[in-house]
Amino acid sequence: MSMNKRSLSALTVVFVAGLLVGRALPSTAVQAQADHRVFELRKYTAPEGKLRELEARFRNHTIGIFNNHHMTSIGYWVPQDAPESQNTLIYLLAHPSREAAKKNWAEFQADPEWQKVSTESQVNGRIVTKVESTFMDPTDFSQIK
């Protein structure tokens, strides 16, 4: 009978320890996510006939200015299928954190070089009509973190 009481006591200790660890995991998981970079998926829609001008602005100016503001370019894409293949640029940036992204974007927008490039690239009309942004955390099985 004492063996059963010891087993029950040991089982109770294991159960309580499991509960405590289980409660600790969500905050640990949140902390782990904060230790990884955050990714920002952006999708730009250009007016008809302006996609090549938008691509040129990125190729010749924007990426370099991103680099100056600690915004890491992961990749740039154009959809294969119409109609988006005619007016859409999609890209992925990495930031050290969501807070850093906010700071980097504010500094980017205030950068005199960016303001000049933006103004000059739109002398013949706007080259972006819509911007979509999604911030993402990598999963534990993601190849990119």
C-alpha cells in the first residue's frame, strides 16, 4: 500500500511539474519568437503600364536605401499570371523585430535621398496605387528564420 502512495505522490509531482512547465511554455514560445527576425511581405500594385518604372526604382534606388536603413531584402517577384503579371511587384523584407521595422520605415520615409527618388520617379504620374503589408514570424519548421 505504501508503494502505491509513493507512486501516487510521484505521479502527482510529475503532473504538477508538467502543469508548471506547460504554463511556462507559452511565454517561452513568445520570447523565442521575439528572438527571431520578423518578415514583412509587401505587395505593390502599379497603374497600367507603370510596373517597369516601379521595378526600375527598386533596382536602381530603393534596395540601396533599404540597406542604409537596416532593411534586409530577401527577394522580389512578379506574378506569372495575368492580370497581376502586368501590375504587381511582391517582395519580402527581414527586420530584427517589429519595433525595428517601424523605426526603419520611419527613417526610410524621412530619408532625403528616398524623398528625391520618390518625387523624380513619379514626374509622369504615380507608379504605385496600392500597398499591402503583412508582418510574419517564422514557424519552427521554416527554412528561413
